[in-house]
Amino acid sequence: MATIILDRDGVINYDSDQYIKSPAELVAIPGSLEAIAQLCQAGHRVVIASNQSGLARGLFDMDALIQIHAKLERQLSSLGGRIEAIFFCPHGPWEKCECRKPLPGMYLDIARCLSIRLEGVACVGDSHRDIQAARAAGGKPVLVLTGNGKETLGKVQDLDDVMVYQDLSRFTAAFLANRAA
């Protein structure tokens, strides 16, 4: 059983410059929920690692975040998928915490809590900070071109070790095909 770590906004659901502040604002990217369900049905566990500075900015509270994640979990459950765990950084970038990507703290917490080694673990994101955090933690960075992915692809120079896919569905298809081979 493999563990796959996913960023949330821009990978699973559409991102917003105004932040995802309520369950109504969480809109899945087409195919992303089905991709997670496929991973789960193939025996893999999926974990979310997401910066949520909207909490520190006072744009939403913990109850709203819990409701947002509950909606995501309900939608996944109806497709036969699930999220093993959701890790998030509630801090703003000005707080200089260890858990906010691009630092590896959140990924290291995942490794400790799930008793896994991060070497070779696919860490799927849409931004440079996702790639940096995955590298720093020893994971395998994966870039999807949804969310900020196209912009990241155009700006970041050193992507030699990064797998790039159109979206989470395409990553999942390739991941499952490689596991079956």
C-alpha cells in the first residue's frame, strides 16, 4: 500500500484568490474526486497537506474548515474514496512556522503520525512551495497543471526530478499503471 500526499486547493478543488471560506466555495476539479476514489480502491491511502492561511487572516474559522473538509469527505465517500488524514497549516506566511509549505514540517508530521518513510512518496501539488516542501522532506514531487500549475511550470527552472501531469486524473492513471506493471 502506497501513501499519496495531495495539496488541496488547485489539485483537488478549484483554488481562489479569495480563499475557500465555506463548503459552498469548495468545487472539485473535474475528475479529481474520482481519481482519489481510484487510488483508494486500489488499496492506497491518500493524505491532504494544505496551507490554510485564511484561518490566520480571519477569513474563516476552524468550524468552517471542518465543514469544508466534511463536504469533501462526503463527496469522496459517495464515490468509494476516502482521505486517510488531513494536515493543514493554520498560520500566515508572516508567522514563520515550521509547518507552512515550502518548509517540510507538515510532511514530516505526516511521516511521524502515519509511521511512514517519505522517500518515494508522491507529493502532488500545483505550486513551487509544494515542490520545495516535498523535496525538503524527501518525498517525490509531482506537479499538476491545474490551479497554479501552469504558472509554476513556466516560472520554476529546476524541475528535473518533478513528474508533471495535466491533472490529478492523469497522475492517478500513470501511478496506477506503474504499480500494475
